[in-house]
Amino acid sequence: MQDDLELDDPLWLQLRAARPAAPSSLERDVLRRLATPRRMPIVVGCAVAVVAIVCLVILLRDRGSGDVARDATAAAIVGPEDAAPAPAPPDAAPAPGWTEVDAMWAAIEAAHGSSIAVCGGSGPIAVHVDRRRDGSAAASHPLRGLGRRGPTAVESCRSRAVAAIALPPMPPDLIAVDFELSLAPEARSAPEWRDPMAVIARAFAAADVGACAVKLTAVIDRTTSANPRAWLPRFQFSDGSAATDTIACVARRLAGHPLPPLPPFLRSITLHHRGPR
């Protein structure tokens, strides 16, 4: 058999240098035995790569057919009636807000009445709503007796239930509102106070309250008389004499322009009034 090794092969030269006394046939026999194993790793590696590619193609094809079968099975199990409800149409009526307080409060009572009723107790439930810095509304249950005693179990339960009430964002000049929950349905009728901010703005504009001050913080609340009172908290004034003059000015102007009676569910409203500049 013809030798396939050259005499200037580097491996042959190294072996010759290491064994100078050995016959040249020794190196040839050793190198001939090494030649095939040196080529085998390459051949084996290529064969393994080809087999891996073929297996991957088969796996992906089987997986695709499995997904189709799985989807068909799921469709057979989950009928059309179990599908997720379709989203509301874009022209659906929005939830009532602060320009429809009677409808807004009726919706709140319907949504939260049962969770408040389980707390027990009797009588209307006070709800105080504050405007946060970002305009969102936060509801809380005032506890009048705190300070002299701790909250009762009924008060704690009601506080948690009231705090869960979600309200729409408040108008920029509306500071706080006090409501009452669990009243008779007819007590929630408020055709004259459907939009409290608009009602107060009309009354203040008719009385020209803006002539007394450019900006005021006013409170509209219930009294023993039929019509609510409108008064100015003194904390907004830094000068005592200016407070007295402004309060007297507003009282004189509103005397001839009384506000309509507040509905039973609406206890008080605190707001900013901005007069013409």
C-alpha cells in the first residue's frame, strides 16, 4: 500500500527527533495509525450536526400540528357562551359625576349599600368627601366621638366600607362635600341641586359676591331654616377687620338671593369662589 505520509510531515519530524535511533518504519507505522483518528472527529461532528438538524425540523413540525389539535380541543370545550364579554361600545353613557350628584349618589348607594348594611347600626351614615391634590376624591366616615373614646365595632366596619367608595374626580374649586347614606329613595331626589357648583355659581353671580373679594372659601350647609346658609370660614383671612368686613359684605349680598333648600342626602358643600378680576 502506498504511503499517504510525506517525509516532511511535522509530526513525523517530531517523532524522528524524539527517537533518532529507531528505524524509519516505526514512525511510518505510528503516523499511519494516527492519521485516521485525526480525521474522525471532524466526520463524526458533521454527522451529529446533520442528525440534530433533522430532529429539530421533525420536532417543530409535530409541535405545530399539536397546537392545531389543542386549539380545536379548547374550542370544543369552551363554547361561545363562555367567551369573555365584548367591551362596551364607545358611545356608552358614562357614569354620573359631580354634575349629576343625585344619580351619582344613587349609584353609590346601590353599589355599596349591602357592604355597609352588614356593619349593623341604624340611621343615616355620614360620608365626608375630600378633594386630593391631584383632583381625586377620597371618602371617609366621620367619627364624632373619637378623642373621648375609641371607635366601636360598627364604626370601624362602616369606616372601612365607606373608604372603599370610588368617586369621580372633583371639580377644581370643589373642596369637600358631606353626604348621608342609607336614606329613602325619595330623599335622593335633587332636581335643583343636580349640579351643586353651577347652582352656587349662579347664586353668587346674581348677588355679585365677587365685589366683596376676588377669591373666597365658602361653606354651604344645612340649618334649621328651609334654605341653607352660606358662610365664610375665618381661617382664610389674615386680618381680623378684613374678615369682618368681607363676611358682612357677602351676607348682605346673599340676603336677597337665597339658595334653594338642600336635599336630605346633601349636608354641606365647601368650595372656592372666584370673582371677576
